Amino acid sequence: MTEDTGTDQLALDNQLCFSLYTASRALTGLYRELLEDLGLTYPQYLVMLVLWERGSLTVKELGRALHLDSGTLSPLLRRLQGAGLLTRERAAEDERVVVVAVTEDGARLREHAHSVPDALLCATELSTERARVLRESLDAVTRAVEGREERTRPGQDPEHTDETRPRRGPREALMAQTLYTANATVTGEGRKGHGKTDDGRLEVDLSVPQGLGGDDGPGTNPEQLFAVGYGACFHGALRKVARESKTEIGESTVDAQVGLGKSDDGLDIAVDLTVTIGGVDQATAEKLVEDAHQNCPYSRATRGNIEVNLTAKAA
């Protein structure tokens, strides 16, 4: 017997998450129309809102304000800088810090944006007061969820103390269900060694590039292998989000660059992903790349640990 959807906690229409999801998609589509005259995508509009309010701030501060990681934020800033709406300069007191500032053209664009909030209220049939109450309710939800994440990080149940928390193996601690595990063995002298998977499908010699003080031998290296792996994973995530959003796309490619360089406390890597998508406009390409970055397991695993710069190109 089918339960009344009014009392069935598992009915789709009774899910708070689904209502938030559908409302978000609808509003994002509405913003796309409202921002067309400004020449901004919705994520770019959010960046400009912060800059119109603050004038200038560091990339880290901007990411914190928008709840965006550097990999998602960097391509937005590059495109806005190319349009002459903002500047990016390294701080004189610390070259590791990049300061973003609105330009005169960017400041003037603010005058044209005044009509957007009113048009949004008109389209959603919300009064100013109802919009305020809704915004405050959603902000409270965000604070509660983010506060819970802080209290239980990493992956801890708040009801378990250190003494009562069940012990889990290393794989269980990382994920609830392992779908596939790759096994490889590396022998030799590290970067000048030899790598082989347990099933024999991949077997490679490793050489050290000249830039790292090596002889640039015929073998591959960890950065090349990571570039191929990340590129393939991201490409799969891109095609997946396109299918799920029912967006028809043509041929697509992911060019992955993995750089290894010095930092203050050792060596770090950074990744540049250039994603070219056929059959869509630039705004759609950027949205697909941003969604793929949120879904790609490699992006999720590296988020907050390494710099990942994304560039979306419509072809």
C-alpha cells in the first residue's frame, strides 16, 4: 500500500534537499537571463558583488566569502580580468598573496546592476520582507551544517567519544564503499625506478626530467602519470554532469598540466586544466566545468591541498 506523500518522510516532494536543489537551478537560470545585458555569468556576478562591496581583498578572502576553492575561483578571476573589470597583483609585503581589486570599468558596471535585485523579486513574486526571511532561514541552515562539519571533522560521529568510537580500517575511514582499487608496485630508485600494476596492464620505466636535476631519460614521471589520471577523471565527470543536466555537447577535451615547484616548506604541485567543449556557448561551458570540478573525485581529493586552475573554452 502506498503511503500518503504528505506523511511519507521518503517521498521526493517532502525532501528539503530536493526543494533547495530545484530552487537553486531555477534561480541560476533566471540570473542567466537577468545578467545577459551585463555580460556576466552568475558566478562572475557573485565575484563582482563582493568587489563592489569591498573594493579589494586577497584571493583567499574572496574564496572564503564566496565559499569557493581556488580551482573554481581562478578561471572566474582570469576572465573578469580579461574583461577589464578587476586586477590581480601580488602583495608587496608578501608575494605569495594575490590581491584582487575592482577597476574603474568594474565599478561603473555596478550602476547597471542595480536593476537585477528588483527584477529577481518581481520574477519570483517575493516581497522584500519575504525574501529577507527566506535568506535568513537559508543562512541559518548553512551555518548549522557547516558548524556540524567543523565539530565532527574528520568523519567523526558526534555521538561517539574517542573511547566509544568504532574502529575502522583505512579504506573504511576514507569512503563508505570501495568500488574499485588499483594496485601498483614501484621498485628501483624512486623517480628513476620502475612501476607496474598487479594485473600487468600498465608497466613503465621512470626517468627524472632535467628541470628536476635528472638526465631526462626515456621514461615517464609521476607528474605525467598524474596529469593523465586527473585529465581522464575530470573528463569523465564532465560528460557525466552534461548527461545529468541534459546538456547536449559535442567533442570535448581536457588538457592537464601538472607543475612541480618549490614552496616555503618543500616541493608542491599545481594543476592547470583547460577544458574545451564543443556545441555550447561560453557560459554553458563554464557552468559544466564548474559542476565537473565539484563532482570529479580527483578534484574532491585535492581540494584545499593543491592549486587547481580551470579554464573553460567553448568550441
